[in-house]
Amino acid sequence: MTFNPYLNFDGQCSEALTFYADLFGATDLTLMPYHEAPPEENMPASDRIMYGHIMLGDACLMASDSLPGSDAKPQESVSINHSVRDIETGQKIFDALAQGGQVTMPYGPVFFSKSFGMVRDRFGTNWMIGVPPEMDA
């Protein structure tokens, strides 16, 4: 059993998941708009995403857009933590997420990690990017 983050957007799901798939090197990108639902489901005839996901190995990041006309508040109080293998990879990912977004904590060395930073990307998703501490032998 595992937990899978499920992000909510207000019309930017397709753009966000496509960006994340490219940035993280995802192996699968699935985007299903509301208008592709079976007619008996009475979903709106909308290009908004009813269900989407990207796969990175066994990890799945899922997302959707809110129904048209709803009062969406995407990712207000949730962050996605993403561990990276080295400082340089983390910096590259952090910088890409920060473009058009807002840095909450600059990427750099901290007492618990060789490098760590927090950023809210241009889609409203909060990210924590860091290098995990080394394991003792």
C-alpha cells in the first residue's frame, strides 16, 4: 500500500502535467478530458482534465481540473517532496519550477541536507526539492 499525491488545478492540469512529465522524465503521461467521459456520466463538454497522471518508475503523480465554474483553490496547503540524487540535479529541477513561480526557501545547504529548497510553481503547486542525507555504513 502506498500514498499517491493527487493535485487539483483550475484549468491548468494539462499544461502542468505536461511540464512535470518533461521536467522529471516521466515514462507515461495520461490526460483524460471531461468531454471523453461516457454520455451517461453527464460530465460537462469541457477540455478540462477529468483525470491525469504521470509515472516516474513506480511513482505516480495524479491530477485533475476542477469542474468548470467551481471555486477551485489548487494546492493551497500541500507540498510535493521530491528527493534527488545530487545537488546539481536538484538545482536544475528547482530552477525550472521557480520560473514564473515564487521561491519560498532558496535552494542551498541546510543542516539536514546537502541542498534543499521550497518553491511554489507557476501552476500553484508547492514543491520541496532536496538531496536526502547520506546513510551511515
